[in-house]
Amino acid sequence: MHLIITDAWLARSRAIHLSGARLVLSVVTLSLVLMFMAAGLYHWVFLKGAREGWPVIGSLVKLMVRGEFEQRDRFMRENIDAMARKLGEMQAKLVQLEALGERVSGLAGVNPADIRGTPGRGGALVSGRPLTMEELQATLAELDKLTDQRTDLMTVMESRLFDQKIKKLMVPTQLPVSNGVMGSAFGWRIDPFTGRSALHTGLDFPSAPGTPILAAAGGVVVTQEFHPEYGNMIEIDHGNDLITRYAHASRVFVKKGDLIRRGQKVAEVGTTGRSTGPHLHFEVLVQGVPQDPQKFLMAGQRHPGPVVAQAAAVSATAPTVPAHR
């Protein structure tokens, strides 16, 4: 392609030869320049018309803005509806949790009304119209308050149940020797040394020397000594004025002040002190008064709570005599 360019008086001329590649490049360049010019002009005219309120351009701006607002409102409404459905599911689960908490509180001996203070409310979030953001925020605030109340209730129940577990562990209901074979029972009997009637203040468990002696409950060692009658003796304090005594041991593995857990090996069976053969002499004392340990070992497994109260009642009538062998 040849282009001839001349001036106005045709005095000068210039010929330009465009090949195929140059022609395509020129067309593309010209097109881009025209597009940028058109875009700039459109932008300038549109902005100027929007600022000065030209009728046609003003209407276009309103339509565009209104469409954008409608799209944004629709997006927000969809999100609010989704949040409302999720909130309804959370409220339903909270109702189930509240019912479960009230059932457990009965086991823990806690009145839920004493913790809540105000009646709980819940249920699925059902509405015949779309919720506003303010209503959704108010519902979330109420749900947060109910959650705090349930947390308080669960915390108190956890504390009560933990206390009950500790009390159970502190009541001597576990056999102090694994074989569980019992010899002389608690009560009056013929003394093997004097041949006269005497009160046997504990239970005897005949066992081979070296048989492990286990703590009947958790507690603290308050006595570990050699006694003329009890031989190697251990006393463990379980709280509530309740003490267990383990006598005639051959070896002792704890000392005064040690913290003992239920079932812990504290000594080994022997025949030290006033004894006719290897056995464990096991006593339970409430407020210093010997009680029948069998009541704890048997009844304690069925009713761990009232055992101490029962033993305390028995102690009012139980006599006190010098400790036996």
C-alpha cells in the first residue's frame, strides 16, 4: 500500500509505503488511540454530567447506584437469613444442653434455679418475617447470657461431683488385703493370750508374711511407729474425724505426713507386737472410737455417702477399751 502526502500548494510531497505488517500495526495503533480518546471523553462527560445533574446522565447514575444498593441489600439479607438459621440451631442445642444440665444437677444435688437466677429461655428461632440486624444482635446477646448461665451451672455441678468423688475416695471401703480372707471379727471374743472375754476392736485378715497391705481409702499418714501391742503400726487420717489403723506389719513403706491414695501399698503383713501369727489387724475409728470395719467395707460400696454419718451414730454407743492385737 502506497500513501502520498503533499502540502497545500502541492510543492512538496512524500510517499509512504506500507507493507502488510506495517499496515496491521498502524491500524491497531490507531484503533487504540481512538479507544482511549473515546473512553477519556466518555469519562469526562459522565462525571461532569453527574456533578451538574444533566437529565440523561443523572438518570443513568441513579439507576446504577440503585442497582448497586439493591445487590448489596440482597447480599446482606441472604447473610442475615443464614445467620438466623444457624442461631436457631444453636438455640435448639442450648435447650438440649439445658435439659441435660438439669438432669445432671439432680445427681450433683444442685438446684438449677439457684444458679440461673432468672428462668432460662430458648428454642428454635422461628419468625414469620425477615429479622433485622438489631433483632439478630439482641438474640445473640440473649444467647450469650444463657450460655454464661449454663457455664456457671456446669461449674458448680463439676465442683459438687468432684467433692462427692473425693468423699467416696476418703471413705475406707476397699479391702486392705487382696485375698479378703477374714479371721476374727469385730466384737467380743475370748482373748487368745488371757483366755478371758475381751472386745476385739478391728478385723483380722490372716495372710502370708509379706502380703501387701493396701490403704482402704485416701488420706494422710498421721502415725507410723512401733507399738508394744500393735507392733509396726500405721494410722491414716481420712478427714471427718475418721482414721484407719493397720497393725502387726513386718515392713512399712510410708512415713508420717505422706499423702496416701486409695489402694496404695503402705506395708506388708507380719506378726510384730501382740500377735499369735502373721495377719493384718485393721481398725476404723470415728472420733477416736473403734467401729466395726465390716460396715464400711460392705455398706460403703452400696451407700458411700452416709457411711461416715452411720459410723458417727454408732460411735455414741460403742465402748472404748485398750486396743487389741
